[in-house]
Amino acid sequence: MKFLGLIDIIAAILLLAIALKADFPTGLAIVFSIILVIKGFIGITFATLIDAGAAIIIILSLFISIPWWICLIFIILIAQKGIITLVSF
């Protein structure tokens, strides 16, 4: 399960790059969006909805400019989820 937490941390870093309008590889965004969507199908909980929302934000950022505050909300949620997963037993 620690691997899933690491995926969340990397997705949070990717969202931070989106919020800061930094350039990032399109392939990386697509791969992490697909991974987050797959994680979202594991079960229907609040945590999986966060994954799905982050995947939508990442995909949309390839086509439109996402406001920084929307990215910030998802950065906090997904980073918190990733950190909790990494430190849990």
C-alpha cells in the first residue's frame, strides 16, 4: 500500500507544477491520470473521489488553464492522503 501513497505524493507534485504553470511532460500527466482513475475504481469512498478529481484536474490542465486555488485544494487533499498512507502500518 505504500506504493499507492507514493503515487499520491507524485500526483500532488504534478498538481503543484500545474498550479505554478510549470512545464511538465504530457505523457507523465496522462500516465498519472490513468493510474489515479484506476485507483478510483478500487472502491467508492471519499479518498477515491479525491483521486478521480485529481485525475480530472490533471487531464483538464492539458487543454485549459486551471486556477491555482483549485489545484491547491487538490494538492492538500491528495498530499495528505499520500502522507497518511506512507506513514501508516
